Amino acid sequence: MIHTIDGGVTAPKGYKASGVACGLKNNGEKDLAVVCSEDIAVAAGVFTTNVVKGHSLQLTMEHIKSGYAKAVVINSGNANACLGEQGIKDAKEMAELAAHLLNCQKENILIGSTGVIGMPLNLPKVRGGIRTGISSLSSEGGHEAAEAIMTTDLIAKEIAVDIEIQGERVRIGGMAKGSGMIHPNMATMIGIITTDTNISRGLLDKALKEVVAHTFNRVSVDGDTSVCDMVIMLANGEAENEGIVKENAEYANFKAALDYVCTNLSRMIAKDGEGATKLIEVIAEGAMHEEDAYKVVSSIAKSPLVKTAIFGEDANWGRIITAAGYSGAEFDPNLVDIYIGDLMVCRNGTGLKFDEATAKEILKKDEVKIKINLKNGIASDRIWTCDFSYDYVKINGSYRT
């Protein structure tokens, strides 16, 4: 059984974290986080597919090839991207300083940066932040770290769970940031997940990639895939379970708990989308192929007309079937059923007379479900998104200022 507990990334044994303000953000809020395992941990990661990649991300992709890491250092307020040799040099300096202070190899330090693209890092401030962050590491520091990675996020996103594996209590903790520039494929946010589970490198990597595919990679706020985004997972074995080395029942239990953590963080990201007032879950059923189901949910989730209709509490299902129609998926529009919440608004591609007042009540809620049944097969998919409000334009029209 999965039990939700407090603590975020420091809930598992052997982890400390901190979040400090080093001056990268003009408002004086926390802007540098450190998450550290007391011992070297097994590490796995999933990274953005955007061909443009930030320099901190590039360095992390190189370092994680060893399969091990001790700490993750993340700054917010600056993406450290598209800066040429200077950006690479700054990322390396961040890793080298953290490694020196933590007495480990620089390859055991993973770096993340998020914020404005194309502006040089203020490295003296970052150096000060790393020194302060490492000196203030605490087993109670998970929440401060979650605050420090926020950009346009309105809430810190964190969760932790406790489960039994091989007769031992093990924990998985996570934090994430993401509010805009969110869309698959991976990972359109920054997420750090920690666990004290003893698990092999191969199975940690497999579990993370498979879970991310239908959690973090099923979140869309605005259709944009960023250049700095990743999900990193560390497993230090401090729980002292025997060790997960086979795809057996214990592995399945571990993966289910990881799925629970990632699902909750993904929903938090969608719900906290820039300017969002509603979390929207889009479900496609009855597709001929999995690819068709994904195309349909992705297209509906990206549609500005669908998202603005939900914001306006308008049951304009024509926008939903239209978005499905241009998705590239193969289906017969004369078979399609559409539901808004539990209310069927379209049957066999034809509009139904429905109670507008009932539809309005469904759309007034802060969580709305849209389901489309193609009745063409057995494949299905799901994505989380949010509505588009006036505030989305305000936030992104003045992002740099």
C-alpha cells in the first residue's frame, strides 16, 4: 500500500536539500536549490527532445552517463542557454565548485538551470548561492528546495510516499517546477525524484523512462517544449532492502509508487499552468492505434479554442471534434462520441440536445474531464492540460520584465 508522507525530496533516508536566494531573481525570492545524497547514488534521467538544449542540461546529460550522482544543483531565473562557450564554462564551474564543497568528483554533480534564455548567468552570485546552499543543507530542506526552482509557478510542487519493498520501508520523494512552455516530449519541466530504495541502475532507468512516458510526458500547458528541461532520479539504497534486480513483484510495487509520485507532480504542473483556472484531463478511447490516441489528446490539449472555451465555461464541443480532426489520427468522424464530464454532448459525430445549465455547472469546477470515444479500436491515451485565461497573455507578454 502506498502512503503519502511529508518531506518531499528529503523524505527518503540519506538526503538533504536547501533553497536559497542568491540574487538571480529581481524580487529577492529563492533561486538556487541543492539536493544531495549523503552517499553516491544510482542516477537516471530523461531530457528534453528540443534540438536546442541549455548548457547546464548538456553537461548533466554528459555526467549522468556514468549512472551515478551525489547532488543536483538547480538555479532558477536564468536558463543558461544559447550563450556559446560562456554558457558551457559557467555550467562546468558550477559543477566543479559543488564537487569541491561536497568532496566528490565533478561528474557526480548534475546541474539544472531554468528561466530566461540568452542572458548570461551572474556567476559570482551563483557561486555564492552554491556555497550558501551547500552549507545550509538539511534533512528538512525539501520544501525550500522546491520553492527555489520555481519561475512563474504559483505553488511549490512536492510529494513523498512510503511503501514496503522486500520487507523494508522505502520512500520516494519528488519535487518539480513547471507552469509555462510545457508540452511533450520530454521533459517539459524540471523534476527531481529521490528514493532510498536499493535498485539496480538498469531497472531504475527503465522504471523512470516508462513512468515519465505517461505522466510528465502527458502534460501540456501551451504546446511549447522548453530547452532546459529534465527529470532526474537518484536512488541511494539507504533503505537497505535486499535489492531490486529483476522485473518481479517488488519491482512492480516500486514502479507503482514511482508512478503515483510522477502522476501527482504532473497534475500539479498542469493545474498551475500560467494563468490557469482549471485542470483539464483529456481522454481518448477506442482508437485503432496508440499513436492515434496520443495524436487526438495532444491536439485537443494544445487547441487554444478548446482551452479558451473551457475558461469561458462554454460547452463548445465542436472545437473538440475539430481539434481531433486535424490531429492526423485516423478515425471515422461519424462514429465519435464526446463527453464533457459525465455529460454526453455528441453521439456518432452528431450534436445532442443537452442541458446547458448542467454543462455550465460541470465547467465551473476547477477540474474538468473531456472524453472522446473514436469507437475504432481498443487503444487509449490521456493528457493533462489547463485552460487559457487572460492572465496567460499578461504573464508571457512581459516575461523578461
